[in-house]
Amino acid sequence: MRTMNEHILEECNARGIDIVCTCFDGQWIKLATRDVDERPLTLLQLQRDVYETASKEKRNTILKHLSENQLLMTLKMILTHIELNIIIELTEQYQRKAAFPIRKSWKILDKANAVSKLIGSGIQKERTVKRMVSLKESALKVVQNNTRYVPKSKLNNVYAVTLYKDSYRSWISKSPFNETTEVEGVGHVKWFSYPEVSEKRNKMEPKCLDAHHLLVNLRVKVCKDGLQGIQKRAWHAVAEKNRDIISKSLVVDLIDKQNNAFALRTFSTDVESEMRKLGFIREADFCKLIREWYEAEDESGISAVDRMKRRINLKSFLLEGVDFGRYPMYGMYVKGFPKVQFEGFLQRIDTSLQLYSVVKNGSLTKEQYQV
């Protein structure tokens, strides 16, 4: 696919044909999410790369890095209930000698403080030792020797968290846009993605998913499975209540899944209004959000600024509560959206905003801007 796309872009460029943006369906999404050298172009891809970097390190190497990291100096952040419980078990003899019992049922901070006080109190075994092992050393030893309770996958996640910040700074430094860009009439925007810059053709070459495919696939997803916080039952209830608004064949049987008109009907004002009557407020709001986004992509007579605001509304919804610096990383779904769909919506929105900002700066003409 990439070879084909590269050939088309190269031939068009050689003939003076300027391709402002390339759009396609989900099968081609890798062209939009990674550049020709496989470098990530989205935060979701960056999150995956950081985890892969962390997972390649050996267990002892990760522990060495973590033991030297300031993040681990805060007990509340470093030790989980399981890890503290292991330390409590290993120090039972100390607890009895000191008449200082520590309960596994305590809150994590109370347990951490108690363990710290116990180990730092000078209590020793019957034979004297020159130096009491520090909590940090004790915790490190526990983690090293307890692969069952602290598996490599868990260490990978902790290590990835410590790597993410620098990896993000490196990622954003390669962007043709600043980390936060002011878009005229819209405000400041922080990017989820940025376009590939072709060194061969010396130009920015945005790529994104087609709005039609995003819409029709979303219709299938919400009616078949729903999303996080969005119930499929809302559409089914509307079909049961009033088949004149939407029929069961559209939302239950899901006939003609690629039909644009059926997808538009799924998020129509009539469906939204009926959902509100039936008490499905979140789902009604979602219908409005998607409908206004698609109108911004497809309808004439909407100002450029209003189009951008509608897109940003959807972006804000998608990113609410999402943290790409957290691990375990997101799997096949994000907030109930298939990863390709989630990434596709966000990247198309960012691509539109980025091209709009370029148009406003005079690098492109309005006729060239047609995303």
C-alpha cells in the first residue's frame, strides 16, 4: 500500500499536481499513523512504541533504572498493596519483636508509613548487623525475587511511564507544528497527531480517513455494541417506540452497513429528539455531536470557524479522560471505540485544523483546502 501511495504522490509531484491531502478507508490507516520510516504520527502510536521500548529491556535493567528514578522516592506512587503486603510478610519477625503489627487491610499510605517506621526504627535480629537495609533496598529485593507477584509485564508498564515524558518531547519536536498552535477564530489547539513531511518532495503530506467511512462504521458500532457511556439500547428503544423515526432493520438488523443515508438517519434530529423523550440524554447528546461533526465535513453554507468548532467539540469528547502517558496502554478499544475508529476520527479532525491554520497563514489557497 505504501509503495503504491508513494508512487502516486511522486508521479503527481513530477507533473506539478499538488496533492494537499490523501483520504482513504480504515484498511489504509497505517499510512496516516506512521511515516515512511515507521515513526509514529499519533499519540496512540507513540504510546505503543514507548511500551515496546520498555518491554525489550531485561528485568534487572528495568529495576536498576527504576531504583535510580526520582519517581520511586514517593512510597504512595511506587508501591502497590500487593508489594507492601509482601514486605509486611517478610518483616513479621521484626513486627513481633517491636510489638508493632502492620495490617494488610490498612490503606496503602498507612501501610507504607508503618513499614518505613518499622525498618527505620533500629530494630535488629538477635545477632547485630552493621547496617539496617533501607526500605528502597528491601523493596528492590522483594521485587527482584517475586516474579509471581511482580511479573515482567508490570515492570514494563511502570518503566514505560517513566520513559513517556521524554519520548513525547522527542515526538513533538519532529512535528511541523508547535505543540500547542493557535488557530485563528478557534483558539489554542494541542495536537493528537501531525502529518508526515516528505523529505524527498520537501512538503507536508497529510493523510486521514474518509469522513463517510467513519460515519457509516460508527452507525454499526453504536447500534451493535454501544460505546463507553453510550448504550445501544437507546437506538433500539427509539425503533420500538416509533418505527416511523427509525426502523429495527436499520438499528438491529443493520441492513446495508455502508449506506450513508442510513447512517445519517441514525444520528438525525428526529432520533435525538425521541431519545430525549425516552430519557437517553447522553445518547441524544452524542447524536447531536456526530451529526454536527459530519455536517462540518459535508455540508455547504457553514463558516470555516464554525466547522472547526464542531470538530473540536468531537475531539474534546473523544479525549475526555484519556491519558496516553498511562500504562497498561490502550488495547484494541479506546472508550469503547475500535482503535482504528478512535484514531481515525482524531486524526481527521487534527488534519482539518492543521490545513485550516495553513490556509489562514497563506501557505495554501482556499480552493486547495478541501478536507
